[in-house]
Amino acid sequence: MSKQDLSVTAKLINGGVAGLLGVTCVFPIDLAKTRLQNQHGKDIYKGMIDCLMKTARVEGFLGMYRGAAVNLTLVTPEKAIKLAANDFFRQLLMEDGYGQVGAGDGNPSLHVYFFGKIAGRGLQLCLSLFVCIFINMYIQMAEG
């Protein structure tokens, strides 16, 4: 397999496009989840499918993307940075020898798992804070 070196700009663009596509595919489900959570004891929707069908019927197909601009604005740069950083650190570890196959048995070295765990925990912490802020903003926009 040939080694392809993409510029940081290309990696950021690729990550941004991946974020846009991801949000576009998942946003209607997220909208339904938020509306179901916001019922506060009222039986407006019976479930996820019912919510999506009622939203499409009342607001039209594009109604399922109401409020998506905020999500696209926040998620696109996050995915771009995350995927570019992932590529950068993977290449850095491979150059330093940390990502090389260990002990000749075909298993990656322990360093790869260790750095992966650190990166995963850091991302988990950042995303937890991000999701809490985003859901509060989304609820405020939906009510206002």
C-alpha cells in the first residue's frame, strides 16, 4: 500500500465533510429524541417513528432538519479537528516507533493502546461537556 501524505488543510476538509454527512444522516433521529425528552408527561408522540412521521406530516421533510444549522456549525469543526488530530498523532506514533508491531507476533505494541485510551478519555470528557451545552441550547431554541 502506498503512503499518501495529505496536507493538514485536506485532512480538515475531509473531517468537516464527514461531520456534515454524519449530522445530515443522524439529525432527524436526534430531533425526535429531543422532542420525546421534552414531552414532560404529555403524550404528544408515542415513539421515535411516530415523532418522525408527525414531524414530516406537519412540518414537511425539511422540518426534520429544523435547528440543524446550530448542530452543523458546532459538529463540523469538531469532527474536522478530531479526525485531523487522529491522523497527525497516528503518523507521529508510527514515526517514533510506538505504533510498530510488537514482539514480532503481529500484535500492536502496548503504547498504541495506551495512547488510544488517553485520547478516548479526553474526547469523552470534551464531548460530554459539549453535548450538555448543545442540548441546553437546542431546547432553548426549540422553545423560543
